Amino acid sequence: MEIRTNDFGSINGQKIYTYTLENNNGMRLTCTNLGCIVTEILAPDRNGMFENIVLGFNNVEDYIRNKTYFGALIGRVAGRIGQGKFELEGKVYQLPKNEGNNHLHGGYQGLHERVWDAEEIKTDSAVGIRFSYVSPDGEEGYPGNVRLQVTYLLNNDNQWIFTCKGYTDQKTLLNITNHSYFNLSGNAKKDILNHELTLKSHRFLELDKQFIPTGKISHVEGSVFDFRNSRKILDGKLSQNEQNILVGNGYDHPFLLDDHFNEEIILRDHETGRKLIVETNQPCVVVYTGNQIGGEYQTAEGVKAKKYLALCLETQGLPDAIHHSHFPPIIIGPEDYYEAKTIYTFTIDD
Ligand code: G6D
């Protein structure tokens, strides 16, 4: 088990580093103090070949230039907040509208663009990094001084354990996720349309034309949103369901999870044998199949950006929850203890 630290440039005079965690099986996870971004995860296929299974860049400028959120820690509030506005304790807050008429992923300079403090963690069974940051009252329009601690651990069970703890000195909103784009083919050599997803979820949220939840909770039965017995991502591309067409012929939807820490999310690539199990304490997972990926950039492996190059499994609170009283709340106060935890297990399908 080891941790290797390397220079990754600087931003506004602040030094940026990468931290490569390696376990006893040769699996590696690399992350950086810029936005707690996960830049690379090397995982074996059924023949023991290690390849990168997330989208990333190999320089800090690309992360700032390309608003893709590759691997990034997202907050203070993941997802969209309609009109970037909300009311809390009788006061109306206006957040920056960084996507049309709405607020997305914490704003123009959300947590993904902040430089975090980092310290190494070494235990008998894992190595990791503990990132910390204090988001001051009013940052990106949000109330409250919020102290955040994000931990990435890599253990010898080939698990990445992601934990975020949050503390506030006044009522505010908090809904954190990690925005890694997974592609189990390795080095993004193929798109993810033949990946198979299994979800323990019988409900998903309908979206409006601005990709904001309408508030309607739909049953998956009889639709391409039913992943309970596994389904190829390709079904979303080919679907004539108006919800799949709306988001660019794929998925970009929150699924309400029926179970927790019980293999509730499984992604498979049969060609390589790679299997990713995602387990979380969060109420939902946003399945985003990379429908908007494109543009003049390449990944760290030199692969040109294209639609469906990877998919995100963003475990989080429900998007726009502050405007839907029947959604689990994302309000926290000084007396609350916020902890989001997700375990990603990288294994081989038997
Ligand atoms: C698109 O709608 C999607 C979001 O869900 C995603 O997070 C973003 O691209 C990167 O806006």
C-alpha cells in the first residue's frame, strides 16, 4: 500500500498536486486537491490487465477549461435548483444562474473548482486522502459557513470509499456527490452503450424541458427505466420514450433507491468482465449516460470526446429538493450531522 504525491501545476498561485493511492493488488486511484477530482482509476479486467476506467485529463488547465465535471466533488448542491432561487427561514436566496435560468452543480465556482487542503491517511487495510475546505457564508450565494471533509480511501478489497462530512453554523442547503464518469472497457476504447446496469429502484423522477424534476415520481414498470433485472444502456439511446429523447437520447434521471449498502447499483462490461458495485446511504442515484459529452477536447488517453463515452452514477439527494416538499430534504442546520457515504467496489463478473 502506498501514496505517491506529484506536482500538477498551479491555479491562481495555489499549488495543485495529484495523489496516487495504490493497494496490495496493484489497483490505483489518483485524485487531486483541485475539487477533490478523481483523475484516474486503474482496475483489472478478467485477464488481470489494469486500465483506466474513468474519464480524466492529464493537466489542470483542461479541468478548468472543459466544464465536464470529470471526477469532481460536486456541491454545495448537486444537480439543478430551479431559477437558482430558494427560500429558507423567510429569507429568499438568489444563487448564480450558471445554466440558463437555473443553478447547476454549485454554481460557476462550485466545490469542484476550489482548492482543498489535503492530508494522507494510512491504516492497516487502506490508504487515502482527507480533503478539507471551509465554504464561507455567501459563497456562490449560499448561506452559512460550511466546514467540509471529504475522504477517499482505497482498501485491499479493491474498494474506493467516498465519505463527505459537513457542518454548518446556520441553516443552509447541502447535497454532495462525486461526478466520476465510468467506462469499464478500459482507457475509453469503446463507448458505454453495451454496458449493463442493474438498479434496485422501482421509481424515477420525471424531468421538464430544463432537466429539472417536475415533482412527478414515475414507476419504472414496463419502460426502459426498469433496470431491476439489468438492462443495456443502448436501450435508452434507441427508446422513443419522450423522457429519453428529451435528455438527448439516453438517461439523465434521478432513480430513487429501494435499498442501501446491498449491491443496489451494479454496472457490468461483459467484454472485459469488469463489474462495478456502488452502494450508498444516499436516497437517489442520477444516471447520466454522457449524452452531452462532445467538443474539442481529448481524454488523458487521447480519446476524442464523444457522446456516450462514459456514464455517471451520481449518488446524492434528489435534485431541486428544496422546491419539492415530498422529496427528502437537503436542509441542514448547526445541530445536524451531514454524512454522505458511497462505496465503489471494482470486481470481476463471475
Ligand atoms: C448535463 O444534464 C447533464 C448533467 O446531469 C451533468 O451533470 C452535466 O451535463 C455534466 O448538463
